[in-house]
Amino acid sequence: MKILLYDDHLRINLNILEKIGAAKGSFYIPYSNIVSAFSEPSHNLSGFKVVGTNLPKVLEIGTYIAGTQKQFWYVKKRKHDYLILVLKSDFYSKIIIESEESKELAKTITKNIESNSN
């Protein structure tokens, strides 16, 4: 998985095995569709898997329902912090990605959200 940041949007590119595991393609998300981006320490996520792959404490990738929200999770082994994207979208309310660079990505995405809101 790669997160690519552009001037007006970000892309989350999944490789072919991740696409199969998640039953989902890559993401194109305009910054105008992101409410906030932040990093938080890894923890257990609670939710019901709708589609995707779930190997408890090893891999959770796909669409999950948490409360009344539909979320996309990409979590492997919980060794790194989570990057949380809160979306305006009607489809996913959040995208949760485990990443070594979650803090830096959250800061950069927040700056891009602010600069694109003007």
C-alpha cells in the first residue's frame, strides 16, 4: 500500500493482493472531502467485517461497520500508529490505516486540507 499526496487530492494505492484481500480498489480522495486527519496509537478496533479479510491480531483489511459508521481498515499486526481520515463521504465515514509515517502524513494532509479550503 502506498499513500501519495498531490496538491488537491490523495491516493491510496493498494497492490493486487491487497485489492483482493480488501475486495476494494485504490482510493482517490479530494482534500475537500476530508474533514480531518490525525494519528493515534494502535489499539484494538471493534466492528463487524462486511467485506474483506480478517485474521485477528494479524491483518484486518476491508470494509467494516463500527456502530452506525462504514469504515475502511488497513491494519497489520498493530506495530505502528494509525492514520485516521475522517471523511464527508456518504460511503465511508473513516479510513483507518496503520503506517510508520502516520504522524507526518496527518500533518501534511491537514496542511493540504487547510490550503485547499481557501
